[in-house]
Amino acid sequence: MSPFSKRLQPSASKGSASTRGSIIVLVLVFVVLLTFVVVAFLEEATARIKYYGLFHNRDDLRTDAYSAMEIALATINQYRDIEGALWGPAQGWGNPLEEFGFTPANAAAVEVSFEDESSKLPLHGMEYAQLIILFEILGFDLPEREALADGLLDWLDEGDIGRLNGFDGEDYERLDPPYKAANGPIESWDEFRLIHPFNTLFFNETGSPLPVWQQFREAVSLFHEGNVNVNGANSTVLLYLQETGALNMLSFMDFRNGRDGEPRTVDDRLLRAESNVSALTEGASGVGMEISLLRVKVTSIRGDARFELEGLVSWSGSDAAAADARSLDSEARGSREPLDSGDDSASARRQQARGNTRTAPTQAADLGYPFRFLRLAENRKF
């Protein structure tokens, strides 16, 4: 080998090593990129599997939720049939699924909770003076109380002329963007974000609710009309009833808390028609002792999947409606005339042979339900 060839050989070896190193680096880069792609794919696939799993479980959980709702209401109604009225969960129906021995077919757990809507103040039936008292209890000063009361009544009434401290008609139309007052009953809690001055006194600059907003929501009802059930009323409602002269709060609390004087203990008592207590002011209106409107919430759970069913149930007038249906059905059966024996058609002979088997429409409609749903919602609140 010539000296020149010997000098070239080491250079060739260095070139080959450099090429191999570049290839290895390139392979490693591809491995890293592939790893990122695989990880991203797995994350996306996992999210999709989880989503489809939740979506698929929804129908199974819905079945358990509706079953639990029916069992809960049936159990509650047994207490109503036996005792003649519903006063509160302390009556014994606070855990109806456990009492029934309900086992869900698909869900890992089913929870039922109650909220006595009739223990809240009927907002749509409150007048100016009553609203002033409520807003005073909530901690607002006099100018704010007057503005809130007038603003609410302006939003509810049919006219577009604003009250002294109100906000109505052209006031809303001058806003950016402009809108109109409802001039009717409020149907959603979100509606208060549009009502002046609720949108500034109950919410901060970012639109987040202030603590007084929750206190207000727990004290009033958008659906209840009629007497307030004092057995389920919270402290704000009880204080309002005392301020309006409808309730002797001290006597009522002494009675409700039982012998130990502590609330929410086993000896708590319910105010019933036969209760010998001077808690209610004689001749006071707007105060009652029975549940007329109950909010029932059922939650079915399996893993991360949840299904919520919420219903607003009323017993008011349901029995009367069932009685009317039974009366109509009885009249329909009594007025039914026999077939003319002179009719010798084939259809007449077939009906005579099998008898009168057709159910009258009034019979089919007479379900005799002791309660009725005013609202029913799946996976949302109302």
C-alpha cells in the first residue's frame, strides 16, 4: 500500500463514523416524534372512550333514576294517606329508598334529596311593603330596598311606566344592548341578571353572585303560591314571618327544637293541626303547616357517570281531579245503553258474544294519581 493510500484510510473511517452518528440521531428524533404522536393518540382515545362510556351509561342511569323517583313518591304518599297530610321529612319519609329496600339495577348508587318549595315565600304574590321587609332582613339599606322592590314590581307588572325608584320600559330600551322587561312572572333565576338593580346588588362586576344572592334564593320561590309551611322554613323566612306579625318565632323554635332545645336532633317536632302551641298568631294569613309543593332530586351514579332527575311535585287539587274523573266515568257507565236486540248484523252478533269489553275513555284516563308533576327536568336545574 502506498503512503498516499495509508493517509486516506483514517479520513474514510472518520466519515463513516460521522454518517452512522447522524443516522442514529435521526432515528432517535423519529422515535421521539412517534412517541409524542402515540401519547397524543392514546390521550384522545381515552377521552373518547370515557365520553362514549358516559353517554352510553346515561340511559341505564335514567332508568334507575325514574324508578327511584316513583318509589320515593309512592313511599311519601303512604305517609300522606295514613296521617292525612305531609308536614316534613321528620315525619319519617326522609330516606324512602332505604325504607323500601331499593337496589338499583345499573347504578352503583342512587341518592334522593328533598326541598320543601312550599316552605319559601311566594315571590310573585308579594307586595311592595312585604318586599321592603324581606330586603331589610337581607341587609340592604332603605334606598336599596326601595329600588329593589320597585325594580322587581316594574319587571313583573304589565305596564311599561317605571315606579318612583324603579326601572322599566324605555329604561331597558336605552341600554346597550337594549331589551324589554318581562312584564310577567319570572321563570328562571338567570332572569334576575337582567333586572335592575338586582344585577348590581346581587352580583359583582364580573357577574359572579354575592353571598346575599344565595340567601335570597333560599328564602323565595318562583313556583310556590299560597301558605308558607313553617315546618320547613329557614331562618330568613321565619324572621320575615315574625316581622310581618304572622309568627311567634320564640314559641315556635321552642316547640320545634323539642326538649333538648337543639335543632336537627331526634326529638325535633313538627307543627301539626292538632299541635297545642301558640306559635302562630291568631288570625294570621299566609302561614301553613303542610307541604303543598315538594322538589325531589334523584341522582344516579356509576363511576364518573351521573344522571340527575329533578321534579316539582304538587298534591294540591290532585285528589279532587281524580274524584271528578271517577264521577264522570260513573256517569258514562250509567248512561251506556244496551245493544238493540233487533240489530242482526255480524258486528252486533260478535259484540253480543264477547260482551262489552271496550274500556270507556274516561276509565282509561282515570289513573287516580294523588300527585302531579308541575316540572320535570333531566340533568339541569329549574
